[in-house]
Amino acid sequence: MLGKRSEFRLGERVAMLTAPFLSLALLGKLRRYRPIAAATVAQAMVAIAKESPRGPNVFEYDGMVTA
């Protein structure tokens, strides 16, 4: 998950810088592991909460970036 943090973590910073390049290799079934912005996840959560689907649900990358 990509976004700003108040604390500095070197490993996370390196991962955030390499994430755009890594995501190019994540195709097919691996697409669900692409990095996603925290703001996008938050927007998807609000949209899903308004729909109030019943039961346990799993929303993957494609479901959140199009929400």
C-alpha cells in the first residue's frame, strides 16, 4: 500500500520507489499484488460501505481501482 507516513522506514521507502517498475511485471494472476495508493483503498472502502454487501467479502486490486 502506497502513501505518506509520519515515520521513516528505509525498506518501505525503497519499496515505494521500486513499486511502479515492479507492477509492470505483475500480470495475470499476479495483478492482484500490484501496489495501490492508500487513498484509493479508502475511497473503495467508503463506496463498498455505502452498498453494504452482506457476508464476508474480498475486494482485490481491480475491484478497488475501478470503484
